[in-house]
Amino acid sequence: MPANTSLSSRLKKGERARTLGRLVGYLMRDSWRMIIMILSGLIGVTLVVLAPKVMARGTDVLFSGILGSMLKNQMHLPDGTPMSTVVDLLKQNGQGNLASMLSNYDVTVGKGVDWTLFAQIMLMTVGIYVISIIFRYVQNFVMARITTNVVYTMRSEIVQKVDRLPLSYFDRVPRGEVMSRTTNDIDNVQQSLQQILGEFFFSVFQFIATVVMMLTISPLLTGIAMIVIPVLLLIIGGILKLSQPQYVKQWDNTGRVNSHVEEMFSGHMVVRAYGQEASAEEKFDEYNEGLYKSSFFASFMSSLMNPLTSFAGNMSFVIVAIFGGLRVINGQLTLGDLQAFTQYSRQTTQPLGQLASMGSMLQSALASSQRIFEFLDEDEEERENEGDTAVVSGDMSGHVSGHVSGHVEFDHVSFSYTPDKPLIKDLTLEAQPGQTVAIVGPTGAGKTTLVNLLMRFYEITGGQIRLDGTDTRGMTRHELRSHFGMVLQDTWLFEGTIRDNLFYGVHDPALRTEERLLEAARATHVDEFVRRLPNGYDTILDDDSTELSQGEKQLLTIARAYLANPDILILDEATSSVDTRTEVKVQTAMNTLRTGRTAFVIAHRLSTIRDADIIVVVNHGDIVEQGSHDELLASDGVYASMYNSQFAGQSEDN
């Protein structure tokens, strides 16, 4: 599935369900933590829901004590008068409603508030809330571990996936889009899960437990309070339906913005050189406007959740207060129960509002998860066979124990990037151990493609490529590539010291010595400029590395290949970034490095490959000429024409 296809056309109901199921699968890998989190949340909710009921008992104790004192003072009754006598007197005086209300309380005439009992109830209430907070803390702590583990697993799988993806994927998908999926989308999943996971179970449990407690107090009032719930659910469902596509667009547009910004930053010098700043800004404004609109609409729709749930909660409270007050007056409900019930009615709409907000977060998380899963589901390089062998001179056991001789054969090789456009057709080429094979030809002729096929960055569609007589497809890619050293036209240095960059290809700690480092640095003329730096080989390089010229960076990559001591060298325009004078020095170093090794050299400067054992002229994926420098000049063919045109151009410059 193309990575740049809009998610809004794909994230349908069934796809969302599959994505959600897959996301839940990641969560369930920590099943025992999930159980602890759910149990902690359940206990915490139970305590929170019980608290209003306990507090209601305190309200009744307080109200009963106040009534006891009032009855003594206003009705002039003796202390200890039974409540039945008080009720009968009130009924005789035409105060039936008051009599019905008082019949629900344990009132003793003349006895005031039982402050000891009231204090015990309040302390119990505080204790319940404190214990519930502890369980909530446990729930949130475990939830944080679960979500962190999920994201850690995803990131690990992404890194492993990158190593298994073919180069064709990175040729097809912009780097900014890949970075957006592996950074922004991952971060969004983590933040969304952290906000959703703990609150989801708490809200569901709270809603169910609250409704149960409301039913124990008054089924009639519960039914009245629930009138607003169906209407609220319908509104929330409509909002989620409208906002879901906007979240999908939001993360699609985020990828486009990041891709454009990365592209413009990487090529900012070219953009300025050609005066395309306005065009770049215009395209950025277009992408940014799309991101703004989708983000604004998604955020606006989500922001409607809290006002709606608050409105529903307030309406429920008003209805409950009116009908509940009438039932208290009629003696069908105590004041403490009404207090508890009003709290519970608030607690029914609160979790619904939280669940509604989580629904919006979930839509955003699913959109990002889908983009991540699409990346993880991309077609990978052809899987290695368990029986793949390592090619080691005198050892076919499958274990790396030495060097290969470097005998390379292209036997009737065919390859195409797309099935309808064949590039290489029936190509045959042989490089004997220790030979230098130069590959030349016009741009797009297939020179670099031959190297990519040799390294198995792409898989051939026909024929064989053999290394020391063994088909490279019968070897693991790691073992195959371990015998090669590459110096590319585009220099790549990672953030770290010059020393670490030079030792990048040296895996044996015993070989990471200062003597070998200095030998390689001097042979490739790196030592000359590194010693001029304040910190020498401990100088820290960053993305820009402004303290080094492009040519000096290229020299570092050549020294890196020298230290790696590979069996076979691949030099792809390795001297293109150095000046002519430095090129002579580097060429001498590379000649020393090539001694005793098979080397493949791709070059446009034909003067640099005159001493190659074989020069192969490639055009449209076919070998049109091959031979030594002198042989090809004598044949007066394509190579001679290319060489003479370069020589003539240099003469005119001089």
C-alpha cells in the first residue's frame, strides 16, 4: 500500500477495528500489569463510590441531632420522648408531611448532635478517599509502565523494520514522511494511551458502580436522572463521527509538512541559489494551511465534549434536586440520601464526558497507529534461509572465520526496478581476486545499480552473482556485506568524535588501536588536517561539521574504509569532492588500499581509473565495451570518445 495514500480513504470502520485490535494486542503483552491496573482501578472506584454513601450517614447524624434539639425547644417535649409519639402529635396538628419526613430519622428528643459518631464517619470518609488515591496512584504507575513498554516495543520494531526494508522503499517514500511516522506518530500514540488507558477503566467502573448505588437509593430518581444520558450519547456519537476524519487528515498533513520541511532544510542552499524561497514558502503555507484546518476542526469538535457533558450534568442535577426534594418532604427519602444521590448524578455524567474526550483521543491514536502499522507491514527484503552459508575461504560451515579471495562473477544477470521497464538484461562480468574493475558510463546507465545488486540492496530477477563460486543469494546479507567496504560520493559522518567515525567499520576491539588509526590517517592524508584541530581526533562532529570542508569529510570516509580492511572495495565517485591536488594524494592511498583486494570503482573522471585492470563501459544496463585503458583507447569506441571529450575539455580549461 503506498505510504502517501491518504489515510482518510482507508481508515474505515473495519480498518479501525483491526487497528484497535492490533493496538490492544500490544497492550496485552503486559497482561499481568493490565490485571494489576484493572484491579487497582476497580478498588479505587469502589471506594470513591462508597464515600458519598458514608458521608450521607454523617449528614443524617448531624440532621437528627439538630432535629432533636429543635423538637425539645419548639414542642416543649420532655427528653427521651419516643419518635412515634412525636409523629402522632405532628399528624394531630396537621403537619403530616413533616411527620412523614421525621419518621425516616433516628431522632431522640433533647439529644443533640452525636459529635463522636459524626467525627468517626468523617474520618472514615477521609480514609476512604485517601485509600482510593493510593490505588489510583498504583493504577497510574502501572499504566505508565504499560504505555511506555508499548511505545518501546513499537520503536524497537521500527528500528528492526528499517534494517529489513529494501532500498526501493526509501527511494519511494520521502524521508520526512518516514520520520513523521517514526517520531510524531509514535509520540502521539504514547500520549494518547497515557491519557486514555488509566481513565478508561476508571470511568467505566465509576459509571456502572454509580448507577448501582443510585438504584439502591431510589430506582425512580435513577430513571429520572438517566433521561439526559441517551440524548448526550447521541450527541457525543455525532461529534466523534465528524471529528474522526479530521484526526486522520491531521496526521496525514503532519507527515506532508515534516516531509517538505526536511526537504527544504536539506536542500536550502539549492533553494536559495535558484531563488525558489517564495515557491518553497508557498508550498509550505499550503501544507500548513491544510494541517491548520484539520487540527482546528478536530480540536474544536473535541472541545465541545466538556461543555455538553457539563450541561447534561447540570440538567440532571436540577431535575434530581427538584424531584428529590419533593421525596424528602414527603418522607420517601432522607436528606443524607438526597445529598448522596445528587453527588452520584454528577458522577454519572462526569465519566461519560471523560469517555467522550477519550473517544476523540482514541481517534487520533488510531490514525497514528494505522500509519505506524502501515510502515511495519511494508514489504521487506526477501527473507534469509536458515541454511544460508557464510563464504569463507576453506570453510563452508556458515561461520565467519576469515577472508574471501574476492572472485566475483555476474552470470547472465537481469534486473528491473519495475517489471515493465527492464534495466539490466543478460549481463555477464567477472572480476578475478585482486583485480580493479572500473565501471563507467553516462548518467542513468546502471553503474550504481550493479553495485547495489552486488551488495544485495536489490535482488536480481535473473541469473546469478557469485562470490568465490557461491551464489550470493545463498548467503546472509550481513555476512555478504561484511566482506565489503564502501566509499560513496555522498559523505556520511555520524555525531561523535573523529576517532569514533574512523573506527566505525572496525568491529574487533583488538583492532581499534592508535597505531592502526594513525597508519590509516597518514596513508589517506587525514592526519594532516586533523592535527590542526584543537582537539585532534577527539573533535566532536555534528550534522553540519562546519569545521571540515567537503573534501576533508570525504577523506575521513576513505580512511574509514582503509581501517575496516575489507576483502572487496566499492568506490562510488570516491574522489569527486576533493580538489585535483588532493585527488592525487588520495589516489595513491587508494592504490595502496586496493593492493591484494578486488575493487569496483565507479568514476566520471576517467583519468582516475587508467590503471584499472578492467574498465567496463555500461549504457542502458548493458556492457557495451570492456578491456584495459589502452585496449579501449585503441579500439576507438565509446570509451575513447568519452575519454577524449574529457581530455579536450580539460585542455580548453587550461
